[in-house]
Amino acid sequence: MVLPDLQTLDIAGRNIAGRTIAWREAGQGPALVLLHGIGGASASWEYQLTHFADRHRVIAWDMPGYGGSQGLAGDAPGVDDYVAALVALLDALGETKIHILGQSVAALIAARFAARHPDRTRSFIFAHGLTGLGGLPAAERDRAKAGRLEVFDALGPMRFAYEKGPAIMSPSVSDEARQKAVDIMAQIKPTGFRQAVEMLAAADFFADAPKITVPSLVLCGADDPVAPEAICRSVAAALPQAVFHLLPGVGHYAAIENPNLFNNALDAFL
């Protein structure tokens, strides 16, 4: 299995001056856009880039501030800033209508895209996503945000990955899959992580959910402590056209922990 090369694009002049976005892609057909979470990168989707390339143009970006992508301007970009960067990339690639999947924190980006651009969205996939802290009282929201940042700052990327990564995967995950997820997480850039946490703190998935009118899939890992079944079911209930699918024996990184299970569920929906 060969991971597609990383490509880069300068999106200066597309309302986000001076920013570079990196991505990997494979295949041809209707675009399937894969957005990784706060501990991921485009390399997180190696198995999906291979599996779906026979019938889709699979596009997996490095979220701004991750991998080969520059961070966004300012200390606290919002969801709309990430969506603007995604739109600039899609425009440059000539993609006008996509299937969009957001994993973990990127479910907030995918949801905002689907809510704001229904004419460009074929379907929306919420893959063990987060729903944001924006609906919480201000004091509770600030405590949650500060807690995430303090832990990361205290541990640093490497220790954060090796101490926190395994805890959000299934106890039954293979050593190989666990190591792959941890190795990717260990490459987090502190600035990108901080910006993603700021975005998470201000976002509220449930404000966007009623506006997502396209067919939707909610994928939930049965062993996921970050996006547990109860939360995922509430997400499915909030979406006008949602199918809920529980994935047994996987945690927060289902696409790596058990790619066959993850891919089969996504295949059936697509």
C-alpha cells in the first residue's frame, strides 16, 4: 500500500492571503473529501485513499496548521475560516459537488460546509465527531478549553501522543494500528493544535445540524470515549436525513483501527 504524494497549493488571492494548503489524492469520479481530526493528518486516510480510489476522487487534506499546511491567520480562527480554506482548495481542484466526511473535530468543519453550501454537498458523514463547546455556558466552555491546552502544553506532542492516543482507541486494537495512529499524532504542530482547540471551543454542531439537508451518515465507534454512542445518537437525531451506524470493537480512530469495517460502512452509505 503506497500513500499518495503530498501536494501543496498556495491559496493566496483566494481570500486567505499567504496560506499554503497540502493534500493527498487518488482516483477519479465523484469527489470524496476526508477531513482528519485534531490528532491526525492526511496520512490518517491511507487505507481510504486506496480503497475508494476505484470509484471516487479521494481528497484528504492536511488541516490548516497540520502537516504541510500553514496555520490560519490569528490566534483563534473559527469554523468559517477553516471552511474558507477548504472552499479555496476545492475551487482550485475544480470540485463543485462533494461527499464530505469529518472525523473528530473536523466534523464541525464538514458540518458547516454542508450547512452553508448545500448545492456543493452530495452527502455528509459525521465520523466519531465532536459537537463543539460553543453551546456550553461561558465559564464551562473556558474551563474545558483551558484543560485541553494545559495537558498538551505540559506533555508536548510526543508524550501527548503516546500517553493520550492509546486511551481513545479500543482495547482490542492491534499493536500495528495503535502505533500508526500514535505516530501520526506525535507529529502535531503546537500552533495548529491550539488553533483547532480554539475552533472547537467556539463551535456548536447543533446550530448547523438542522440546515444539513443532504443524506447523512453518523459513524460511531462502540469503544470511543471521546464521541460516545449517546452523543452520536443525538447527532443523528438532529440531522434531517441521517443514518446511524455503530462500529463494534473500535474507538476514536476507526479508519485506522479497523479499516475494513470502516470502509464497508462507508461503502454501503455511498
